[in-house]
Amino acid sequence: MGNLHVMLDSIVEAAILLFEFIGVGIIIFSGIRGFFLYLKRSPDTKLTLAKGLSMGLEFKLGSEILRTVIVREWTEIATVGGIIILRAALTFLIHWEIKEEEKEKHS
């Protein structure tokens, strides 16, 4: 049972790093893309940037959810829970912003 636990921890740690890396990459790419759209004065700049940030945050939220698998102490659980709540709130706000921008665009 101990070896399986160590193997699970290793897989989860690797997945956390992968999700964090993907999330950061998406956020960086979206920021650069948003900057170039801003320079072109594109009306889609805000919407494109918000969608990219939202996707990046989804991956980072996924990594935090995975992190709950390997935490062992209540203080760690509370910290991870707080991070999850903050990232979920940011994601919710960005999704709300996207809906508002799409409403404005179609009206």
C-alpha cells in the first residue's frame, strides 16, 4: 500500500506541475495576444484577453484541486481551499465579464 501511495503522490505532483505550466503558458500567450490586439485597436481585445485569462485560470484551478489529494494537514487544506475559492471567484468574474462583453457586441 505504501508504494501505491508514493506512486500516486508522484503522479499528482507531476500533473500539478503540468497544469500549472499550461495555465501560466496560456495566460502569458493571452496577454501577449491581447497586447497586439490592443495595438491594432481591435474591438475584440477585451473579450479575447478575458477568454484567455479564464482558460489559464481553469488550468490553475485544476492544479489546486489536484493538490487537495496530497495535502495532509488541516492548515494545508485550509490554504488550498482558500486558493481554490479565490481562483473560482476570479474565474466566475471573468466569465461574467465575457458574457457582458458578448451581450454588448451583439446588441
